[in-house]
Amino acid sequence: MEETFYIKNMVCDRCKQVLHQELSKAAIPFSKIELGEIVATISSKTDYETFKKIIMANGFEMMKSDTELLVEKTKELLQEKIIVQGGFDVKVSTYLATHLNKDYSVISKLFSTEAGMTIEKYVIHLKIEKAKELIQMGQFTFSEIAYTLNYKSSSHLAKQFKLITGLSMTAYKTAKDWNRKTLDKIV
């Protein structure tokens, strides 16, 4: 019988690819691997232990509570919107409430309690990590980076960047000590 397992720290296509390869190698049947979710057929305790071992050996965790699932889904939605798509065309609160089918105040409270930071701070940290990536690529001006990340001005991005990293964007660019965080290490 197929069962859905919720997996923490799956943040990119490479995560899905690694688990696809490992589960295939272990002959554990699955029908779906998405960010934060695997649908698999676990027919014995041995298969379950193998499945769990693969998850943990690759730096992921199996989630249990509804709150953990909501927080992880919130992170995935925010990461997808900021890191992959570049930013929001609607308010974050509206976007999350719509996609999670819950009142934003509930999402916000549970996120803050579970993650230890507000959604707003998490969004800022994601934007700063994306800005670091864009600076490292060297293809955009600071103004273009600010525009890409939906900041109203490059000075607003610059202030947040310095607050989070302790460096100005120029100092970060010239230092070439990229010091980027993986998405699962932001919270």
C-alpha cells in the first residue's frame, strides 16, 4: 500500500534526484518524489528501516507533526517563489494563505513558534542569500539585483544586506569570501 512520507530539508531538484537514485538502488518502490514529499510502498519493517536510513544518510529528516509539515511547506513555497522565481508579485501573506488554504495569522504564529523566526525575517534571509548568489555570478548591478528581488530601491536591499551579513554589498563582492548558506541552514 502506498504511503506518503513528508521529508524535511528537501530544497532543490538535486535533493529529489539523490533520493530517486538511492531509493531505486535500494529497490524501494515509489510513485512520486516532490520537494518535501515522497509517495512510496513500504511493505516490511526492513524496507521502512532502509527507507529511513536513506533519508537520514542524505541529510534529510522525516517529519511528524502537522505543525512541522505546515512550516516545511511554508519554507518550500517561499524558497520556490524567491530563489527560483525571483520574488513576489503579490503580498507574502496573501500568497501563503492562498497556497496553504489557511489564515495567514495561523501560518505566521505556527511558523514563528516552530522556526524561531518570523516569516518576514525568513523572507529577508532568503532574499539576502539570493542576492549573494547574484553578486557571485557577477552578471547584474546592485540595482538590477534589487529590482530582481522586488525591492523598491537598491538602498533598501543594501541596508538589509549589511544588517544580515555585516558587510556592504561592495565589500562582499570584492572579498570573494562568498560565505553562502544552504537554504536548509537559514532556519
